[in-house]
Amino acid sequence: MARVKYTDKDVSLMARMMRAEAEGEGQQGMLMVGNVIVNRLAADCLDFQGLKSIPDVIYQVQGGNYSFEAVQKGNVFYNRARSVEKRLAKKNLDYWREHPSKYSLWYFNPYGDCPPTWYNQPFAGQYKQHCYYEPQANTCEGAYR
């Protein structure tokens, strides 16, 4: 059973985002980013309440900006999804979860050391250039589904 509901269009959209955000970190890095996307949809808490679909997550605006930098800056995000990224996205949507993104709702590339918190959320771990952050204990049950 899939972790969240999705369509073929959702797979392509998510694949484009995974590639745009983490292509330089290989397939594992793209899976980490994909996991955060799925976690945000499944969580329904904190900054991610009321998100009902993959497009809701990808195009979410917070503080006047898109949550994902790639949407704003364009670049690779607006290229067609390739089969390898679609396969990875489907893997995320169906079952894949791994540390440090396993329960993470946030990630970023600090171009330096990962801070111990990000928006007051605890550091979960690092994969290559991206730092991953989980919600504080007892603040978001949905992130652990």
C-alpha cells in the first residue's frame, strides 16, 4: 500500500522536484528529498497542515516564497521528468524511508556545517550537502506514519 495517494502526474512532478533539488547527490540524495516531500503530505501538522496532494506540497508558499527553491528559480525543475527519477519518486511514494530523511520535514544546503536546529526543529542527520530536520518530539504525530 502506498504511503500517500498519488497519480501518474504526481509521480512526474515529484520526480522533477527530486532531480532539481538533489541531482548532484545521486539517486540516494534524490530519494532523501523525495522522502521529505511525502512526509510533508502525510504529516498534516505544523507548517504542512491541510496539504492534500503532491502539487499542494511542491507549490506550497510560506512567507511569500515557494517552500522549494527550485520552483522559484526554475532551472531543472521545468524540464521533463526522466524515467530514472520517476522510478525513484514512485519508490518514495510507495514505501521508501531511510535515515536521515526518514521522519524529516525540512532540509537545506547550508554551504557549511549543519546547524543543530533549523526553525527550532532538531537536526536528524546529513546526506552529502543537505541537512535534514525532524519535528520536535510530540509536535507532529503524522510525520512518523
